[in-house]
Amino acid sequence: MKVLGCNAGKVRTQRIDGEEVRTAYLKSPVAAPWTITAAGADGDEVAVHTNHLYAIDRESYGHWGYASAEDGLFAENLTLDVLDQSALRVGDRFRVGTAVVVVTGPRIPCWKLTWRLGRPKTFMREFRLSGRSGAYFNVVSPGVVEPGDPLVPVSGDPGAPTVAELSRLCDSGTAITAADREVIDRALACPDLSDGVRGTLTLKMANLARDAAADGWRGWRRFTVDEVVPETPDVNSYVLRPVDAGALPGFRAGQHVVVRVGDVVRTWSLSAYGTDHYRITVKRRGAGSTALAAASTVDLRSPAGRFHLDRGSFRPVVLVASGIGITPMIAMIQAHLDRNGFVPPLWLLYRTRAERTAFGAYLDQLFARHEHLHLRYFHAPLTAERVVEVMRGNYLPGAGDVPWFESDVYVCGSLAFTTEVRDGLIALGANPDLVFAEDFVAAASPPAGPRRRTDAIVRFGGHEVRWPADREQTLLELAEAAGLDRPSDCRAGTCRTCEARVLEGAVDGPVVGDRALLCVSYPLTERVAVE
């Protein structure tokens, strides 16, 4: 690694996507020789982050299509010839010129990057995970740097995490494994780790164990309807407790359960968090709610679903609900207040009819007790434009200017409502990676149980497995029990993640063309083969 250039910039006000933002993002080349002070490049100012120096290389300029651009385009202080994130480790010290610098971690890009490059906001994640996003350094000893000066290794810990590893682990979409936890522990033990990365990883770890669902049960589990609570004239909440009195696995706030009442199977969101029971809240309409209202016991599958609150994020939270779409939001609000560590501000924008506001009294009292919770009711149509009107100008206190379009937004309601609001927010400048939506539409119509009463043979690719009829396992559960890794998520026939082509035989469950939803299907013929 050699230094090719040094860049600096002053804090100034920029208008970014309609917001006035104080930033020193715009940087320009500085004439050599370059003085590196105890705080970073001489003449450079910082608006938000606490790292002294950001470095990226000209090879990465070329990778992103900016080979002919002037140094400083990525807001870097040091422009290098090459930089390998997979070889740089936190705590690595280098002598460059007469200065000594130390690696502190990866860059966690914000919306200013996409503004500067004219890229869509989804580019932030691509940049972060690319291995071409550069690295942060702090100054150990000030000095002077000349063009062509190499970064000469001084010391380092070969067991410390690499910049590339931490870039991946800081991404909100990264599922943390047991091996990842060990890497994070080593990172947090590094005294040179940057404040931003430390805060991100600490928040992730603090809430990880509490959010991670314990091993859920397989198949159906019987629950008693312990209590029925009217919320409005046409909405009831049902408190459910397991008949076996066993422990309930944790779940992520926003997830749902698949409920079987006799021959009727429905999917309903969990509407309470942190309790010793499960609660679902159901609008009285159709066969599902009618059957539930008359039931004393029901069968449940373990909680599942991709729509859930990310408690490892430091960003403000915006919940946008319409009608019965409020149900998962109640659990999300409770889980938000139960965060371990920093609790960012939260807004709930709730479209409801004044005379039929489910949880209205509860929300009024709860939000009145917490100054960082903000509640707005809407009795007229709630559009993306109205959401932006409320959110514009709201910033995250103490962490610089984080405008509305960098909030975590969760939208829940009818299909038409969620589609209109989500698409509208993205069109108005929201980051598509941060807008999550769940619509209340009917799931695929799964059978209440298998019709086949004798064993069958099921082939998954090259693996043949016996399906025991008495266990009533779905095809997905059968594959998992055999140790086969099949993609899945909702286990309710809604997300289509587990969809697979049927190559032989017939299945008992929803089929579109020659493709079946394994999570809600059973073998119908004696032999079944799926891709």
C-alpha cells in the first residue's frame, strides 16, 4: 500500500434529498507534503464520525467505474494505490512517512455516499459488502507524508478480525452465527476498534440472544384459549397458553403463528411481546375468526416470518399501520422499549376509524409515558406523502443528522395500503433496504392435515426419506428432520421461499403449475420427488 494523495474538506450545509445537512463530505486534494495531525489530515473537518482518517484505493475507484475521477470522490482522506480489506486487521499499526496510524475498522456508509455518487440508496449495502469500501484509521503519532510513501507494518494481532469480516457483520441483513459471535467478541476486545463499529456490534449482541427464537416445536402444538378480550366491536384479542404447560420459545416482534381450528387454518400476527403466553388479535370476518370465536383449544405452529423489528439497529423506527395492521406493531413497540442498550426514537402513524381504534387507550397511555415515542392518528387516508410530512426534519438526537429516509420503516395493512405506502416512500427518496412491509392477504389454502394415512417415500434431490404418516410432518419438516437444508421462512404458505418443483407423484397442498409449497404440503402418493 502506498499513499497517492491526501484530501480534506470543511463542514458546510448541503441540501440532500430535500434536507439541510451539515457535512464535511466534499473533500478536495491537498498539495504535498501532507501533515497528519493527532486528529487526522491537516485542514480536514469532521461533522459526525470520530475516526481520524478514511482511506480507499484507486483500484476500488476503477472497480466502481470512477477510474478517471479526482481523488476525494469517496470522501477519503488518504487515496492509496491498493487496499485489501481481507488482509487489514483491527489494531494493525503502520508507519507512513513519519506518522504512525492504526486500523480501527470498516467504513459504515450512509446516504451521503449515494448522494455524492448519484447512486440509488440500495448502493450503500452493495458498497458495504463489496470488499471495496476502504477502511478507517486513527493517528497514533503525527507526522508528515509524501506522495508514494508506503504503509510499512509496525505491529498487529493476527487473531484480530479483518476489516472485511466486520463490514459484513455490521450489515443489518447479516444473520449472526455462533462463529460470528466469536468474531464479534474478539472485535469488541480490541481497544482500537472505532466507536461507530463498536456501537453497532454492541447493540447487535445486546439484543441478539433476546431476539433469537429458541428452538421452536415441530408440527402442531395444542393451546388453550385462556382469555378473550374485546378490543373494538369487531376485533378480539385471544390469550393462548400451551396445554402441555411447557416453555414457549422466544420470537421476533412482528412475527406470526399459523393457527389450526378444526379444519380451518389461518395465519395471525402475534400482538404481545415479553409475556408468558401468546396473544393474537383478530378481526371478526370470515370462517377463520368465526371458528376461533367458538374454540376452547387451537393448534399452533411455531412463530415465524421475515417481518420483524430489527433491534440491532440504531436508526429511528417508523411504524405505519392501517386498521388491523396495528396488531404486529403492538408487539414491535413493546419489544422496542425492551431493547438492551440504546433505544432510538419511534413514531407510530396509525390509520383508523375514530369509533373503532383497536388498542387506542393502551397506546395513548403508553406513549404519554415515553418522550421518545411519538403517536399520530389518521382518520383520513394515510399516504406516503403524509408519512414524509410527519417525518421530515426529525433527526436522531446525538448522532448527527439522520433524516427521515434513513429510518427503519415498517408498514402493515391491506395489500393495497402496504403497496401504495411502500412504493410511495421509495419514490419519495426512502432507502428500499430500510422499508419493510407486510400485508394482510389470505395465505395459500393449506390442508389442516395430511389425507394420506400410510407411509410414503419422498426424494429431495438425491436424498430419499421415508415419510411416517403418524407424525403428520409437512414436506419441509420431513426434509429438516432428515438434516437436509431447504430454504424456508414463513411456514405458512405466504412467502414462497420453500417453493419447489414436483418431479414425481402428487402432493397434498397448494400447487401452482408443477411447483409446491413444501411448508404446507404433504405427500399424497406413495412416492414423491421434489427438486
